Amino acid sequence: MRNTTSPLNELLFKSYITRWLELLIKFIKEFGAEKEEEIWKQLGKLQWMEGRNWIKKNIHKLGVEEDNAIAAKEVVRAGLQTLAPVLYSKKEYEVKEETPNRVVMEITGWCPILEACKNLGIEPEKPLEYIIRQKLLGMLQSINPKLNIRFSRVDLDNMIREIVIELVEE
């Protein structure tokens, strides 16, 4: 069996996914100038359903047995890997805080969304919200509807994302 994880293959994958995201973001901004917010929200709904469907098909493979924030941390890791397989490793996830009700993670390393936003010279809030967060939220709320996830800090220049996963009691 041939090794398909060469540096060249990784570079090609990163270039391809970044360019695809740049085109998607440009399309939304240019085509939907008058309805941009509505288009982002529709994309977010699709991503939420995509996350929900993915987790329903794959939850048994993840070994997740609980429905708290600590268990959700592993679901988030798996969810991010669906967006960029083999590019995220455990060393790129630093857990800053971990209780059953709240986990704060700092994620470093390459991110296709941040790369695309940086190349386009735009802020990453909407792409992160509607492409990443909504997919992860669909996954998490499938294991527990009281789970929430948000980006608490984003450093576009250094590709750092701080994510907060919380079990929200209403």
C-alpha cells in the first residue's frame, strides 16, 4: 500500500480546500449582497443537519458514553477532522479548563476557514459560525440538546481558536 500522506499531498489538499472555501465565501458575499445574512443562516442550517446526520451514523465509532462537556470535547475533535482529515492531531488541542459542565480548548495549527478569510482579507466570524460552529453544534446537540459551543477567541494571524463547550441549564 502506498503512503498518501506526503508533504506534497498535504499541500495540495490544503490549497484545494482553502481555494474552495474562498470561492464559497466570495459567492455568498457577491451573489447574496442583499440577502447575505439569510444565505449564511441557510448554510448554517444545512451544516447543523450535516453534523446531526454524521454523528448519528458514527457515534458508536467514537466511544462516547456520556453526554457532558468532557464527552463533547471528543465529538468536537472528530467533527473538526471531518472538515480536514489527518490535519488535526491531539498535540494541536490544549485543554485549558475541563469540568463535566464546561471545557475550554485552544486549537492551534492550520485551519482552512482562517486561511481562506486571511487570503480574502475578511473577518472570520460568519464563516466560523455558519460553516464550523453550526456543524459542531448539530453534532453536540444530538448527544445532548443542552450542549452549546462557541468560539471565545480567534487569532487569525496565528491560527489560534479558543472553543468553549458548555452544558447549558435553562
